[in-house]
Amino acid sequence: MKKNSKSFQFMGTLLVSGLLLVGCSNEETQDEVLFENQAVISATQLNYSDEADQMSDDIAEVIEDVYVSDEINSTAKGSYISDYLPDCVTITTVVTETSKEKTIDFGEGCELRNGNILSGILKMSYALDMEAVSKTIMVELENFSLNDVALEGSKSVVRVRSNENGNPQSTATRNYSATWPDGESASITGTRTREWIEGFGTGFWGDNVFEITGSGTYINKAGNTFSKEITTPLRREMSCRFIVSGVVDISRNDATASLDFGDGSCDAKGLLTAPDGSQEEVFLRRFWN
């Protein structure tokens, strides 16, 4: 991706518009303090926000995998085995007259296929009828963390076995709080819809592809609220730790920037467009630091 304006010119226009992106350096903390009160999103906050979405997606992928394994084994002939969850995960099932309750225990640390390490417990419950066209899955977190980021909260997931495109689809209403090891914290709310467009039912995690839409808010430690809306569906390929394409609008104090995740390449690059049309290439951390 190429920059469409010179660095000095770009930074000036961002200050005028109230949106600033700073590079990853030892000065980021100072930049946060200087510009937090000026309708700003910095590179640091952009990365925290992106990691929050990654954590939410990781949880969604675990829930989807556990539920789909149950659904296919309950409704189809033969046995279905998914290879997504590693052996260090322990799943316990309790069946009542009307529901199933599953406890997914990652212990003190269990590495997913994408390299992220989960610990603690996810609890999920849903109606016993596996033939239902649509059902709600309730999810709670217990002493849960992802890459040492402590997460608290819950989500409800409305899952449809076949949407208008003939694909499985899950719409999650999420309400989380996150605390990073460095003391940064945030609350994450909103709705996120995941359509399973490739790889359903194969049992091989690497060919799974999801298309994600939705909107929500990210409120950082300083109390600043960033509204986020997916304007072009995000493409999530499970073989890549990054979103490979799609666009998210990020707004604060009536100023909106657009983050374009690219052309389908599996990389950490994105293109940020400021309110005045100026553009800058950015790098998304996703727990690599």
C-alpha cells in the first residue's frame, strides 16, 4: 500500500480534523496524553481496539466449533470430529430435560491454532432441540484470559442453521470488559454477525472462512468512546491471524476514519483514511508485541 500524501502534510490534516495516528514507539504513551482530549485515535488505541475484536472473534470461533460439533453429531448420520480445539481443552456436558450446558476449560493456558493462548473457562448453554432452525446460545466467562488479557462479561448468540444464502450464521450481542497486562482497559459492546461462507462441515479448521458484519463501541481507560461500524464485510480466514479484507469506520466526536484491511493478503497492514481523505498505512499488532 502506498501513502497518498507526505507525512508532514498528513499529520497536519489529521490534527485539523481531530484524528491522529502515531507510530509504534516509546513516545506513544506521551502522544496518548497529549491528544486524548482532542477527538483522537492513536496507533496505540487502534491496536487495542483491533485486539479487542480479535479476542471477541476467538471466543466466537470456540463457541461455533463446540456447538457445530454437537449439532452435526446430533442431526447427521455418522460421527463428526473437528480438529480446531487442541487436546489441552476439556469440555464437560450436562444435559437437563430442556437444555445442554457445556463447560469449556482451557486450564492455566492452552494455545489455539492461531497461536493465541486462552486460560480459564467458557460456559455455554442452549436448548436441547438440535433440530431447531434457530436458537440462542448463552455464553459466560469465568476467570478467563486471552494472551494474559483478562476478560469479563457475557454474550448471547442467535444461531441460524441456514440463512438466505444457505450458510450457517451467528449473531452475537457482546458485553465485555478487558484489562491488558500493561494496565490498559476497555469495555466492548455491540453486535457482530458471522456468516460461515467456506469450509462448513469439513472438520478441518484451516479451510474455514467467515464474513463478518456489525457495529459496536470501544470505550478506553480514559473514558473516550469510539463507535465502530463494518461498512464492507470483513473476511476472516482461519488460516490467517489477521482480517484479510473489509472496511471498518471508526468515529469519535463527529469525526470518522475508515480502516481498510486490504486486498485479501494475510498481513498486518491496513490503510487508514482520515475525514479529509488523507491516507496512511498502519500496522496492526494483534498480540505480536
